[in-house]
Amino acid sequence: MRNKILAGLGAAALAIVGGVSVSAITAAEAQQAAAAPVILTLNQSQVLAQSKAGQSIGPQLAKLQEEASLSLNAEIEKVVKEGEDLKKQKDLMAEDVWLERAKRVTEMQNNLPALRDVRVQELSLAEQNALAKISEVMNPILNDIVKKRGATLLLDRSTVLFASIDTDITQEVVAALDKEVSSVKVEKVSMAELQRQAAEAAKAAEKDNGKKKKKKK
């Protein structure tokens, strides 16, 4: 029964449509096509994996990670050695002096996890800075492709469930990026230096604000 009803509705619809001029349908389709957005997709992870600049980041980051590990291990060995030396010297020191040194060694031990976190943050910032350099070069490339294709929307492939392969501009971007840059330098980041610079900037800003207040008076 349901199929018969649907078939009847379909026949009625065809009869109605049959009364509409072909020119009206064509105009409507043309208007719809003109208004349809042009969507492009880009696999950013693939761009980093396949481009020369993206591939240059990994080895440099691995080297910085190795240096950070060696530095952290050296700090751990230093703390361990100081603790062992302190135990041996317990009977040779005044109690108050020994307790003070023991307190310092304990503080050093407690600071090791924080030191490890700092090293991880430094590596993360070094990677982010290198990726930012690639983005600076890639953004004009994307703008050119979007303009050339007349696109109204550019999406990352990771956010799209399905897209026709002709919307994917990944390989085009990789080729253009390789022509512009073959490698980027991954520079070591020091959190201590960043904190020092931030403190100096805050101090300079405070001084500048103080001068402005004096002028207003």
C-alpha cells in the first residue's frame, strides 16, 4: 500500500513538473550552480611529511631532544653524586651544616621533574617555531591556489568525512612549497632566556607607563 501511495505521489509530481517550462528549470539550475561554494581540501599532515621543509624538521628536533636528554641525565647524576657524598660526610660535618646541605640536595631532587617539564616545553616551542616558518611560506601559496580555483572554502582533510579527489590540493601545495623552501632551521629555545626577556619587557613597559603618568601630571 505504501509503495502504491509513493508511486501515486511520484506520478502527480511528474505531472506538475511537466507543466513548468524547460527554460525555467535551466535558469534555476544555472542560478544554483553559480551560488554553489567551491570547496578545496588540504592534508596538512601530508604536506609536512612529504615536503622538503617538513622533512627537515625531524632530524634537527631529534638532535635537540638528544641534547636535552644528556643535559637532564647530567643533572640527575650531579644530584645523585651530591647525595652520596653528603652521606659519606655526615660524621665529618657539624650537624647544622650537614642539615643545610641535605636540605639543598633534597630541593635539587624535587626540582628534577620540573626541569624535565621545562626541557619538554623547550622542545615543543622549538618545533612550533619551525612549523610557523613553514606556515609563513605556505600561506601565500594557499591564497594563490584559492584565488586561481575561485574557491570559497578551504578545509583540512582531517575534518572531512568524504571529499572528491579533485578537491584535494595537497600535492600542488607540496610542489609549490618545495620550490620556495627546502629546509627550515629548528632553533633551540631556552625557557630561562624567554623568562628573562619577558621580565625585561615588563620592566620596560612599567617604566614607560611611569613616564606617561608623569607627563600627564
